[in-house]
Amino acid sequence: MGLLDLFGAKSVKQNLKSNKVHLNIEGKYSITSLYNAIKDAGYGEAGYPELVRQLGVDIIAWPAIDNDNQVWLCSDNEGGFYCYHSNTPAGMKNTLSACLDLLAKDDDDPFYDYEDSYYDDPEGVCAEHLNLIVKRINSLEL
């Protein structure tokens, strides 16, 4: 019996599908040297990446679709790299914008819709961008 069971709470295990996609990068790259190798490759609708610092770690991030959808490229601890769909905006500018949106949110205002996005399906668009970015980086044969 766990602590949650004492208070009548039930724990539910969820089987969440990982949204990480590992990249086929053969060379030894740091995140900065990888950024320099891929920054001008052209990613179509996904835009151009930028090197940003997120929680003390350098990552490569593409333009955010909205405050809940962005593609990040990160390094793993084994010298590899992966892209994934993040639900947190990267970089100081995007994080500050998301915080200001949360502060400005008024639950009593029927015309303010925090979840509103330029896209009808921002998660689907982010998934498309993720696939496009991974395909483009893998085609560079790094």
C-alpha cells in the first residue's frame, strides 16, 4: 500500500508514446558545431533553427508554432542527437512570452482564448515539422 492509497487516490499508469526521434549523425559534433553544420540547410515551412540556452543547456530550436508546440534538437549523454516535439517554448524570448500570456489570461473573459493558435491543428503541424526536420538533417549525411 502506497501513500496515495492511504488517501484514497488511485494511481494510473499511462503508456505514453515517446516523441523522440534519434538522428543518423555519424561524426563527432558538439551541439554548437552541429548547429553550424545544419543552420542553413533549409527546412521549408518549419523555418530556420536557432541555438538557444534552455535550463542551462544549449539546444537547437525551430520557431515555435504556439506556446505549446515547438521542435527541439538535443544531444543525449552518449554522443548522439535526437529531435522531439516540445510542449515548452525554448529560449528566453519564448519563455517570457508564454509567461506573459499566462499572466494576461482572464478566465472570466469569453473572448480571450489562450489555446487559440494560428493553425487549426498545431500539434499536427508540429509533428509534420518534426518529420520534415528529421528527414532533412538525415539527408545531409553528417
